[in-house]
Amino acid sequence: MIIAIPFLLHFLPGDLFKPKVNRMSNPDVGLRVLVVLHGDIDRAFLASEFLRADQIVVADGAARVVLEAGGSCDVIVGDCDSLDERGLSDSRAANPEVDVRVFPSAKDVTDGELALRAALDMSPDSIVVVGAFGGCRLDHELANIFLLANADWCDHDIVLTDPRREISLVTKNKDQVRISGSAGDFVTLLPVDGPAIGVRSTGLRYGLEGRDLDVGTSLGVSNELLGDLAILSVEDGRLLVVRERR
């Protein structure tokens, strides 16, 4: 087991790791944290997410993408293999209070998981992750998706998104998860860690009235939204929900 102990490039007074909320939180949705990973990112889409975020946590080289999209970082985590000193300097210029946490390259978790954990430490009401898809590493993309199923936070409100799709997780502890979109959007349901028992839905073309979905089958692929909203629940198990825009 490799234990990764962060060392700091920049020292700040006071409680160094205390989350710093410096954006106006929407009281209707609570604290919303935007996590930016270093996958494929549409700059205009990312900029639109800045407007809804109270805190921005980035993984390593994604800090440069945030700056290019006109934003600033509150927390940067990673091993800095894709973020040079110029990128760190520019990030500090954009936000002098940015919290930079550098980890060794030999560690037991990805930079993406570190960023998600940093966001969860803020006790947010919701987390939106951009940059989880694409890039040159399919293994990282799959790992990012399966982070949703981690038992420590699978019941939290976390969504992975880009201009075309959203991926979230339905569990038995989430009462009636709402899937928003447009009529005709594809909705695929994929069980993880075993079967999803008693799946129920409203607002989908092919209704599920207590149906069980097994791992390794395609029964849940390519359902459709009938309108702008579907509601899902499960009696037991965990279910990945992929909404793909038409």
C-alpha cells in the first residue's frame, strides 16, 4: 500500500484545508461544487457551469482549461504531471487564495478521485463533474464513471456531464431520482455490483414496474424520455443512468 501524503507549493494563513466559499450559493439548490477533470471539455459548456458553481475543484492539468474558459480554481489537486509552474502561477493570479494540493505520482488513487474526494470534503448538496469523458485513456474514462458507485459516496447527488450526456447513479437510498431532458433523449440503465432489484420508472417510453435488471444484459439500453422528466427508483442495488441527448 502506497500512502500519498500531500506537500504544498503554497502556504496560506489559518486553516489551510478549510473550504473557502467565495461565490454566491443558490439557496434553492444548496452548495454546488463543480469538479473539472482533464478529459475532453467543451469550453463554452464549461463556462456555463461556472455560473452555477459555488466552488470549483480541478484535477491537475484541468486548471489550465478552467483558465482558458474564463474561470478560476478554488482547489487544485494532483501530481502536477500535466500542470507546469506557469499554469500554477496563472491559477494563483486568477485566485490568490487557491488551495494547491500536490501528491506524489506513485499513489493509490487517480487525480480524478482526489478531486472528487476534495469536493465531498466540502459537504456539498450536489457535485457536477465535467471532463470525466474522452481523452486518450479509456481506462480513466471507465474509472471516472465507476467512481459513482463507491460505497462511501454513492448516495450523494453527483452527476458526470458534457454537452451530450449525463451519467448518475440510482440507489435504494435515493428516493425517486429525477432525470431531466427533452422528449426523445435516450436513457440507458446499467446495474453495477449485482442486479438492480425492483426498478420503477415514470416518464420513460418503456416503463419498468418493479422489473429486475441483471449485470451483463442489455435490457436497460436505449429507453427514451417521453417528455422533459423521468423519475426512477430501485428497491435494492445500484443503477447507472446514462441520458444521451438526441
